[in-house]
Amino acid sequence: MAFTLNTLPADEFLQLRASLPLADVRSPGEYVSGHIPGAVNIPLFDDAQRAEVGTVYRREGNARAVVRGIDLTAPGMSGKLKSGLKLAAGGKLLVYCWRGGMRSEAMAWLFSLGGIEPLVLTGGYKAYRNHILGDLGRERNYIILGGLTGSGKTGILRRMKSAGEQVTDLEGLASHRGSAFGALGQALQPSSEHFANMLYDDLNAHRADSPVWLEDESRNIGTVFMPDPFFDRIQSAPVIALMMSIETRMPRLVREYTSFPVEEIMASVVKISKRLGGDRARETLDALKRGDYPTAIRVILEYYDKSYHYGLSKRPQGQVIYINTETDDEDVNTVLVMQAAEGLR
């Protein structure tokens, strides 16, 4: 029986993820750089094979590249089919490659030999990326929770989420807490590409009739850069900025940072020494060496506070709602934030 390739556009393909498993048939390196969340990698070529076939294509043309590809992959075809059979559900499997071309077609044919009905993404991963980047730039009802470093914003957002508010945790998705010290105690960061993929899923899990809360971030969170359409969109969202003194924030930050090896903290200070300035950097490092965390933290906060105040001052008049508080009690401050947001709903 002739093989018929069944293809789906990105929106329909993504809707089926809730009920069908997903196979990414690109090379392992492509998969690691970024993939559709939930996809399992069943590569037609490994990284070396992909590079070799690409070289043959450029030097000798398409036909020779196809022949070389068959030579390289034929010994492993049974293993790929077994992986597909193990992954498929109800005899069906979603499949994609980079452009929806020969790799996905070849793997779809292979899976069909085992009785699987493959559904291939039209235009492949490239079409998926175009789809999600367009979606990330669309208008949504965002509210940004801002505030000075150490004001407990992440904890407040967790409390709001527990109370039923819609929250997208940008720092959680990026595996970084946003400052020069944000990598401490965190897992390896995803690529900027894969961050955007996860962000799309997170935002589309929210209801359209209620606002989505985000923490105020710069364009990059550690090594992760937010997608431009999304970052540009949230720049116009209202900001609720929690303001408290250094003295109020100090106990929280001392607790947090004394839990990390001092060598790691000092290494983070060195990374921003040019921005801090030589004198402040030396003062901070000297304080850390003698275990004087309050002095070190105060120097760092003075730098970050000045930078954050400047950033807020650049926003249009009326975009920022300031909340002045004299406590770092997250329950109290959550109530203050929710009260301030009443007029934004």
C-alpha cells in the first residue's frame, strides 16, 4: 500500500500535544538547542552524520547526499522504529524535523511500516518557531511586579499564584534569579530559544479573561534573552513597584546568601566589578573575606537600587504604581500589591 504523508499546520499540530506523543527527528544537537516542549528525540541522523550529509550535499548534490544518508542510517533503522513504537499512543505519533522536509518524511515512512500513523508538522520546527514568536508578541493583559532587589517579589508571586492569580515565573523558566548573583544554587540555564518555547506554553495555559503577573526583568535573565516580541510587549504593561529600605531587606538577603559558598559569591562580585567601580568592588570583596555580609550586601544594594530607580524613571508617567512598605513580611506585602492592582483589572 502506498504511503501517504499526513501534515498539519502549527496551530492544529500543537493542539494535539495534549493527547498524542511527539517525536523530534532532528539531530541531538538541534534538539538540545531548542525543541517543542514534551518532544522525545528520535534522530534520523546523529550530529556527525548530519554534518557529513550536509557536506556531501554541498559538494556533490542532492542525489549523492540521499544515498550517503541511507548508507549512514540503514543499520540503525530498526532501533528508530522500536523507539517510535514505544512512544506512539493509540497507533499515532506527532513528528517534526527542521523544515518538514526529507527527515520527517523519511521517519514518517519508517514509522508507518510499523503500523504507526504519523502526523507531520507542516514547515517543521521553523514554522513552529515563527508561530510561537508571533503569539508571544500579541497583546495580553500583563501586570508587572517590580521592586528593589531583596524585596521578596518571587515569594509574593508564589503567594498570589496559590491564591488563584495567573503567574508566569520568568526566573523559574530561565533557571536564574535575575541579578549577577542569580545563578547561585540554580540548574543549568536553557538556551534563549528553548526559553521562548517554554514561555509560549506557560502563557497559553492561562485564561484570557484575567491578567497575567510577571516579575520585572531586564531583557536578559542571566544568559537567557527574552524574545523581542514578548519583551517589547511587556514594556507597556503597568508596573507595581515595591519599595522598602535597605535595613528592611537586609535580613532576608543575609539569610539567602550565607547559604552559598563565599567563593561563589566573590566570583559573582568580580563579574560586575567594572560596573560597581574599583573601590566598591574591593570593599565588597574585603567584607566577604572577613565574613561581614551586611556590609557587602549594602554596597551591592546601593548599586542595584540606583540602577533600578533610574530604569523606573524612564517609564512613561503613570505607568508605575509605587508601594512603600516598612516590612518584608510577604503576606502583608502580597495584600498591598493586590490592593494596588484593583484598578488595573
